[in-house]
Amino acid sequence: MTKQQSHTHNHSKSVAFEPAHPVRFAAARKSTWVSIVINLLLTVIQVVAGFFGKSQSLMADGLHSFSDLVADILVLFANRHGNRHADANHPYGHARIETAASLILGISLAAVGVALLISAGLRLQHPEQVQAVHPYTLWIALLALAAKEGLFRYLLAVARRVRSQMLVANAWHARSDAASSLVVMVGIGGNLLGYTFLDLVAAAVVGGMIAHMGGKFALEALSELVDTGLDEEEVNAIRQTLLSAPGVRSLHELRTRKMADNALVDAHIIVDPKISVSEGHYIAESARLAVLHNHHVLDVMVHIDPEDDALAKPNVHLPSRELLLGHLNTRLGDVQLPVTRSVLHYLDGKIDAELFLDTRYCQDAGKVAALLKKCAAITFDDKYFRTIQLHYSDAPK
């Protein structure tokens, strides 16, 4: 190993993983490991008990628990990699790894549910072959129901505390398991009472529930991956926060898109068109910080506008500063333009100019009067300049 390779190897070993959101990362990891242990035990117990107890619905619920186990492992992976800090290849961070994991989880659940539904449907075509289940399967189903409901409440509490969409999805996944275990209990109970086909009906219902929940998760994740915006209530709340920022006159464009448990916001705010660039930047930064402070937003891009682009005439056809001043000098002819500084306002398809004259030039009243008269004539019919204001005091360059 070369010296350079050795240095690189040692550096990579010394740099430990640091999550972008340590509290959320730790909570998600701990709760997911709890879920893994519970689902592993339930999978073994339900499948074995269902097989020897001749209960198709209990075995189906066991496969549901196994899908939870796979989902938990997926959540662990997404929790670690989704919490990495932003880098050159992912300037907005890695949060959408969670979204991708939710999409995979949803598709997997839907596939498992459809498979169970089809299997139960095929068996229901021959009800005479359905056997009576063993009574102990009812107690296993009750145990699974209690475990899944407890796990749901635990996971949902953690998810709400750390505001994790992925953990919310995993929690409701556990609730769907609790519901399926309840259906299994009913099916097994009906089987024990002599209605043997009810066990298969329960298995079919469980499959349908799994497929429905998986489809819901997949659609929600997919909508985020195609940059679906926040709901109308949250967008209006962000709008009011921006409008309440000092210096913001109005808002004419606001776009949002979900980013896992956060959102990205783009806003066009209108400010006084005659203020300085630095003051405009200050207003934009104040508005941005207000949104970050009051809403669950990852970042805000604030664009400053002097007017409503949708209503005002476009300004892009107007010449640049150098060409405009050259045009103005041409139109002034033999009248000198002793300007120390000029401010040009591109507004509604025209130019409003502020010219700061050299103090020494202002001492000659005749020259000033001639310049005023010439500027007034220019703004009467000029294709670019709407107004020209002269300031008779020296201004810093």
C-alpha cells in the first residue's frame, strides 16, 4: 500500500457516520430494532402454528409479519443513508432515500397482498377440502393482535415525536397487521364453530388489506418523487408568513415540493422597486428565515421582484446599462452629462433613471437648466427612458 493510499484509508476509517438529524436517526433506529424483534418472533410463531394448526389465515398473517420484518430492515437502511449530510452529488441531502424506501415497501406489500388474495381465492373454489383448525390457533391470533396493536402505538408515538414520514408509514403498517390479526381471529373462530370456509375468507381479507395498504404507501411515495406540492392549507400558511415579513409588498408566485418529512419552497416576493440591492437581499433573507422558523421546511429560495412579472410589461428586451447610457449621451448631443453615479430602474418595459451630477457642474445654473430641458424632451418620446431624475449633490461612487 502506498503512502497516499494509506493516508486515504486511515482518513476514511477516522471519519465516523454523523447523521444530519441525530435525534430522529437514533429514535428511528431504536424503534425499528424493537419492531424487528417482535416481527421475527411473530413470523416464526404464526407460520409454525398456522401450518400445524391447519389455519391458512394464520399462515397468511405470518407472511404479513414477515413482510413487516423485511420492511423494518428496509427502514433501517433508509434511516442510515437518508440521514447523510448533503454533498456535491446530493446538494439537497439524501432525504428522498426514505421516499424511495417507502415506494419499495409499498410495492412489496401490494405484491404480497395480491398473492395471498389469489391463493385464498383459489382454495375457496374447493371449500370441501378446507379442514377444521386447531383451537390453539385462536390464542396465537390473539397474541399477534395484542403485539401488533402495542407496536403500532409505540411506533406512532416515536414517529410523531421526531416527525418522520417513513416511521409513520411503518407504524400504520403495524396497525394494518393488528387489523388483519383481528380478521384472522374472526375467521378462526368461525372455523371452530363449524363454518370452516371462514378461515380462507379471513385469509383473503388479510390479503386485500395488505394490498390496499401497500398501494396507498406506493402512491404517496410516488407523488413525492414527482414533486407534488404541499397541501393547500400549508401553502397558505407559508404564504402568510412571507407576506408578514417586513418590506414584502406582495407575493405573486409560490411553489412547494415535498422532500421526505420536509419541503422545498420557491417564492417570488415583490418589494419597493427603488430600494437598494442590499436592502432587497435583507428583506429576502428575513422572509426566508421566517419560513424556516415557522414551518417544517428544508430550504427556501426567495426571488426578489420589483413588480409582478405576470402583469407588467417584460424588460428583457431593454438594453444593458452601457448601451442605455450611450444612447442617452447620443440623444443629449452637445450637452455634457457629468454623472458621478447612475441608478437605472427596469420597470414595466421602460427605464426610470436617477443621475447624480458632479457638484462642480451644479454650480453653473445655465448648464443645469439646459440639461433639465434636454432630459424632459428625451423622456417625452424616447423608446427607453420614461423618467430621468437629476440629483444636484455628489453621491458616493
